[in-house]
Amino acid sequence: MSYTSPLVNPQPFITKIKGLSDEGITIDKGVDRGKRDAAEFASKYSANFQFVSELQTSTEQFSTRWVSTLQQTRDAASSISAWYQRFIEVFLSLIDMIGSEGDVKEVIAELKRIPQRNTS
């Protein structure tokens, strides 16, 4: 199995990310529908069965956790996207400006500092 950098051919990477986004949207709709259905079911039957109220509470708690987790993944995706854009626009442009052996050394030094920037 060979490896192709996303920088050379980003289309498979974009397709996978879009698939994850579509899956997240589908799951989000399902969680929302489940929360609404549990609330409707509880409004009809909670007087007869105690566990129905517990089911609704559990569903609401899950929904709250899901929404929080989904927001965290969106924030992470935005951060990665911004970093990726910066890498392409700024750091890869350095390669185009290489004209001498000294330029090569400067670009290498700059690229080595990338991980340090992302941890601070």
C-alpha cells in the first residue's frame, strides 16, 4: 500500500472529511429526533410509568453531551482547517522562494518550528 500526501492530491482527504461531516449531521438529526420522541412519549405515558420520565431525562442528558461533543469536533475541525490553510499559503510558499542553499536552510529551520507553534 502506498501513501500519497494530501498536499499532492487533496481530493481523497476532502472526500473523507465531507463523509465525516455528513455522518455527523445524520447522527445529530437522529439525536434530535430521539429527544423529541422521548419528550412526546413522556408527556403521554409518564403518569402511568415512572421509567418513562427517567428515559426522557436520560435522553436529554445524552443530547446535551452530544451537542457539546459535536461543538468540540467542529471547533477542532475549524482549527485544523485554519492550520492547513496557513501551511499551504505561508509555509509552502517558502519553497517557491528558494533560490540558494541558504534559502533551503532557512526553509528547513522554519518548517521545523511548525510543531512548536502548534503546541503553544
